[in-house]
Amino acid sequence: MKTSGFTITALLATVFATPAFAQGTPSTNRIDQRQENQEKRIQKGVKSGQLTDKEAARLEKGQARIQKMEDKAAADGKITPKERAKIERAQDKESRRIYREKHDKQHN
């Protein structure tokens, strides 16, 4: 069986391009990774007793608010630099809240 170079090239291009379509843009990947890291920090705080249930619930609510911001920004298919900066500022603020709550004197 003889195959043309074009067919093999087209097949390889399809195989290697498919994972790229499944992923988000680099800016949303960074935002998503940070959201995941902050969720893990909250869960570790609960597990270690550094966060009370009430503190964790408040922090989870803040994470949900940021996720809603990201979803709204990405609704048109692209997050603008201005939208990304706004989301990242909110993540910075939430990160500081997580740190403060984990390092206060309240324990479970």
C-alpha cells in the first residue's frame, strides 16, 4: 500500500494539533493553575486545622467569585489583557486572605 506524503503530513498535523484545541489559552491556563493552587492551599489549611470551617467557607466563596469573573471574561472566547489584569488582582487579594486566615491564631 502506497501513501502520499500529503496524507501522512495531514494525519500527523491532525494528531499533534488536537491536544492544542483541548487546552485553553495561555492566559486562562495560568489563571486556572493559580485557582487550583489556591484551592489546594485552602484544603491543606482545613486538613491541618489552620483554617476553621467558617474561614474555609469564606475563602471558597472568594474563589467562586474569581471563577465567575473568569467565566464572564471568557464568555466571548477571549480574555483581554484588561480582564486578565483584573482577575489576577482579585487572585492576589484572595491569596493574601488565604495567608492571613491560615496564619491567624484561630484553629479547628
